[in-house]
Amino acid sequence: MTSSAIDLEKAFKAGIAAYQKGDYDQAAAVFARLTKGENRTYQLKASMGVVQIYIAQRRWAEAKALCQKILQKAPMPAAQRWARSTLTDIDRQMNGQMNSQMANRVVVSDAVVPSDVSTGAVSDGGDKSGFQPITADSQTASSTPISAETLAKTGTGRFESVDMSSVDMSSGPLEVSAKSVDTSAADSPVVDTLLPVDETSEPQVSMFHYAYLNNEVTPAESDEAEPNSVGEGCLWTYAGRLDKGRSLGRIKRSQLRIAQFGSAIALYFLLRFLIHQTVAIFNGYLFFLDDITPFYVRSLPTYLEEVTWPLLMALLAVVIASPWLWDLYLRFAANRQKLSISQLRMHSAEAASLISQYCRQRQWKLPRLWKLSTDIPLVFSYGWLPRNARLVISDGLLSTLQADELADVLAYELSHWKSWHWLLLSAHSLLLQLLHQIYWQLALWGNKQNLPLKWAVGTIASLSYALFWLVRLPGLWVARVRTYYGDRIATEMTGDPNGLIRGLTKLSFGLAASIEQQGYTPSWIERLSLLMPVSADLSRQKLYGRLSLADLFAWDSKNPLRNWMGCLDSHPPLGDRLRLLTAYAKHWQLPSEILFDPLPRRQSGLSRPEWKHLFNQGTPYFGLTLGLSIGLALWVLGAIAAATEWPVFDWMHRDIGLFQCCLLLGTGVGILLRINRFFPDLPPSMQISSLSSSRSFCDHLVPGWIAHPELLPVDSLPVKLTGTLLGRPGIANWLGQDLCLQTSFGLIRLHFFSTLGPLGNLLNRSKTPRKMQGESVQITGWFRRGVHPWIDIHQIRPENSRVLQAGHPIYSLLLAAITIGLGLWLLLQSN
């Protein structure tokens, strides 16, 4: 054995020893480290060890899930037989039909040759590990070298030829020695050589020795775990790729052009509206002061309301100056550092070559590369012409992605540089940085102040965040649409759709891991959302390893209403993008990184049950649409009456109050109709109980809900969970904008509303959960499955404290009553 193999064997035996002593936590920790290593043999051995731990702890569902993963991904027939046998035994134990312990059984197989064990033999029943050697027939291990061509066919990279010259066959009964593939920093897998078999010694041979030595599997066909795996027990297949990029054919870009144009217009009119409203509010205060004071108070000049051309010129100036303004901002806010192509080459030679070649072919200057010193995986670009492009990556990205995945993600960024949406989002995001930075810096500073200064600073910070959230809305549409075009172009550039699948997924999980590590959403993740390739995947980051990727992303790829649910998100459902990338791989006849189930044939458009489900979910929006239609119809009727001199109805096209009345009544009635469906009564079993005597009631249910492909937020599943409450500190969370619950299955977003909604969170801060952050709490509420799952809180209870009651249903009722009342008042005031 090599020194690294000896270390792995020692670690594995330490895990087995801990298992035999009943120290399952220690054994699980050892096996978890081995599953994250680069040696595929010990990844599989450790996974089998984890199965035995789950069985010993009677965690049947997790044991079955991991067995099924081994069955699907382990190419060796012996390993598959072991997995099938274990699954059968688990089912028997779950049904109470098997009393013997799984850990003491001996797997019998015809796969390998029986041999007398002189070293490391185990007495009958003396080993509780469950990894007993497998008896076999008279086949002998082949010593024929595996050619480099055979390995290269798998598409995982360049391989050295294998010399059967260094295998240690004298291991103990738990030894599963095999060729291991170690990924080097140069991204060239190197295959360990194997020692020849000493036929006179008749050593102990395990099933994995047999499988490898008889060419039943090659290293490229096995699972390979990345060094910086985010999820526990993740096993990537590292499916193949093309040697170079290839076109996928022409694609219509009309949807992207419409999104660009629509987002630009929406941003302009929103800013214009905000300026008008700001001037009107200031003038209202000035008029009020003029009335109550003995001296004259002058109002703002009227020319401030005529902002059409000044606003257009200001936006144009921001677009042109955005690269240099971004440079200054990153210099002072993030301490950016230069990153040369040669330095990038040390992390990914493919990424450096891709950037150089892509720019040289188009006669572009090489982009300026910036590196941010943060563990958060960040990657984005900005500019308005390719010649002044900036590409920004972080230390966290370099440590999260492997070399080929880094190249694929950077190719995604390069794909945007020829489109108009790039300069639009560069300028738009720069405005968002200003608003969010005001909010964040004021919040950090205000947390150190005393009242009443703290209250004033907190109010301004909350107002700045509200403006950030509002100004962000126009960019969401184009940010979502551009991702599909970026994925396609990046795939054409690299010929590696599977690498992009891994890169996007790891990046999404890495962002979620950063949130969990810091205990709140870092400001960079939120403020850069429009420019980032993906958003943080809180709910699935920890579930990967317990469920397959195909199951985790089932909702994203199968739910027919998924795109409707993501209207307020900066990215489309990640699973939808991954399924499309899988289709690209199949188009090129490549193996797929994720084995999605085939979609059933569907007619174009939604079916009647789907429309009904969508109506139940979006009743307020359908009410708004109906009110808009009625208002427009009355306005047209009034215009026709005025043209035909019909005085009974001609007033309707001049009365804006009537139009507003229709909008308000439609929205209010829609909210009212949805309240009972959105907030059903919770069953008695969901009542808050003592933390010390209660385990999370729905820990085992929520992962299944997350993977369920047909749920919508309106399904309102009652939930009761125990975990640690996380969120931004102090003033930064006065509106309740960043609350999460850390549970055994990962993080999940929480929404807490007082009876006055977000405004009530600001006014009555003592009745919000901000003081419970960092504590163990128990919550009840309604689980909602959208693009990002969340829970609407009903009650929350910290340890040794009173229950805090949320008021979301009452807030919805008040909102409906106020909206309907205002609409009726406008109707009475109309002509």
C-alpha cells in the first residue's frame, strides 16, 4: 500500500472499531470524512459503514436511501448484490419479520475465490461490522494492465496507463482494496498502480478486489467525491463531456429581447414614480409646517416633478460609468484584489485558456479579473462593452468548485457579454448596491447606539431596505430569462453540460452553507442576487446525500406551475435548468450527471385542474386582473358615451377614482377568498409543547414535502418543528426579512408577521422573534412549497419562555378589509 492508502485503511479500521464498541457518533464521523475523500474505494466502503450505523440506530429510511444510492451508482455486481440483500433485510426488520441483527450477517456470493486467510482473519461472529468477506469461485485475479484507452473512454479526463504492480492483498476482512483515483491539482486524474498477486499466499480477497481486477469496473465509472463537498455523503458521478465545444443550433432570442426592453421600461417608470412620490411627500410636510408655524415655509420647486429627461440622462451616465463606479465600490466595500490569468491558471488551466481563447477569437481585450477575499462563493461580471468587462470571483468560489466546474461557471459569465441585458443589470445592480449598503451600514452602526438615536437610525435603515426590495423588482424578469440563454451558450463553449450541472449545484449549496455558517444571510448574497448565476438553496443543501439529486429537484422540474411561483425570485427553479442541461448531454449522447425521470406527455398549456390549482394559489392576483379588466371596460364605455354624447356614462372615462375602485375591490375580495385556504386550523397535535419533552414533529415529513413535485404554497401543510432560530442581528432584521430555522434536515426560511404585517414588526419590536435568535425554539405554522420552501409561523416558543403568537391570518384579514373599504369609499366618491 502507499502511505495514503495506509492512512485511509487506519481511518477505516478506526471507524469499524468505534462501530463495534457501539460508539456510532465516532464511527459516523470517521466514515463521513472518508466519503469526502478522493479514494473511491473507501468512499464506497465508508458508505456501507454508514448504512450499518443507520441500521443499528433503526434509521430505516436513511439506510434504505443510502442503499439505493449504492445500488444505482456502484457498477460492481457484488456491491449491487450487497445493496439488494441489505434492502431486503431492512424491509424485513421494518416489518418485524427478522430478529437477527443485520450487523452480524455474512453475505454469501459467487463473485470471488475462497481462500485461506493467514492475515487479519476474523472468527465467526467476532466482527460486528457487517463487512464480512465474500466467498467465491475459482476465478483468479487478472494481472493484465488496463489500458489508458479503456479508461479514457469514460470521458473523465486524461489517464495514465495502469501497471498491476502494487496491490496489497494481505488486508483484513474489512479491506476493500482497489485502484483509487486521486485528482491532482492539475486536474489530471492519476490511477494508482496495483501490486501483483502472490498466488502462493492465498490472501483474503474482498468483492471490490475481484470487481476491479477482473475489469468489471474502471475508476472512471465509479463515483468520485469532490474535495470540497458541501453536502454530507455526496457522491458525484462525474459524467463525461466533449473534448471541445459544439453548437446546439440556433435559438430564438425574442423572449430575452422582450425581457430586456420590459425591464428597462419598468425600472425607468418605477424610479420616476418614486421621485414624484418623494417630492409630493416632502411638499405635504412643508405645507403642514407652513400651516402650523407663524412664518412662511417654501415648498419644493415644481421643476423637480419634471424628471423625464434628467432621469434618462442620469441613468445613461450610470450605465456608461458603471465599470469604474463598480471598481471604486469593490475597492472600498470588499477590498478587491487583482487576479491575473496566470494566477487563475493555477486553479483551473481550462478556465484561463477559455477566457484567453474566447476573447482572442472576438478580438476583445482580456477582461480585468478581481478577487474578493471572502469564503462566500461569489462570481459575477459587470460592464457595458466587452472591452471594459470585469470578472469577479471570490476565494470561496475557488475552494468550492473543481477546475472543470470553475471553467463552466466562468463560461456562463462570458456568455452574457454580447447582450444588452448585461449593461442593464450592471447599472441596475449598482443602484441596488447603494440602497443595500445604506441599509446594512446604518444597521451595523445603529446596533451600537442608544435610544432614541437607535430608533431613528433603524427607521431609516428599514426604509432603505424597503426601497432596495422595491427597486429590485424590475430586474427580476430579465435576470430569470437570461439564465437559460447563459446555460446554453456556456455549454456550447465548453462541451461540458455535466460540469455546469455540478458547478451550479455546488455553488447554490455553497451559498446555503455560507448562510448556515454565519447564522444569517450575508449582505453580499442578497445585494448581488441579480448578477449571480444561482441563488442559495437552503432547503436542499443538507438533504443532498440523503435523497438523490433527481428527487431533490423533482419539484423544480416537474411541477407545471413552477415558473408562476417564481415571479418574485431572481432565478428560475434550479432543477428546471439542470433538466435542460441534462437534455443537452443526451443530445450529444453523453451520460447524464442527474438521472431525471422522463416527463409525461403534456398538451400545450395548463389543464383544467392545474388552472384551478393556480387560481386557488393566486386568487388575489386574479382578483386584481379582474378588477383591471372591469375598470378598463368601464373606461372604454365612458369614452364611447362621451363620443356619442350620452351623458349618463360619459363621466366614467374622466373619473380615475372609479378605475382605482375596481382594482382595490378585486384585490381585496381575492385576498378574502384565499384566507381560509391559506391558513387552515392546525390540528391539536400541532400545539406548542415543552422543548425538553418534544422532538420535532415533522422532521421526517419535511424532506418528503420538499421533494414532492405537485405541492404549492396554498396547500398549507401544518408543521411543528424544533431547531435553532437564525437571522440578521438587531436593526438589520427589524422587518423580519431574514429568519431561518436550523433543523436536522437543514435550513428553512421563516416568515413572521404581526397583525400589522411588516410595519407591525417595525413598530412593536418586542413582539417579534428577533430576541430569540441563536436560541433553540419550537415553532408551529404552515409549510409552503414554492421555488424556495418556507414556513409561515403561527406560534414560536423559546426554551423557558412564553409563546409568541404571530398574526399573519389577522394581517391578511385586515389587509382585505382595508382594501375593500377604500375601494367602496372611492366608489361612493365617484361621479
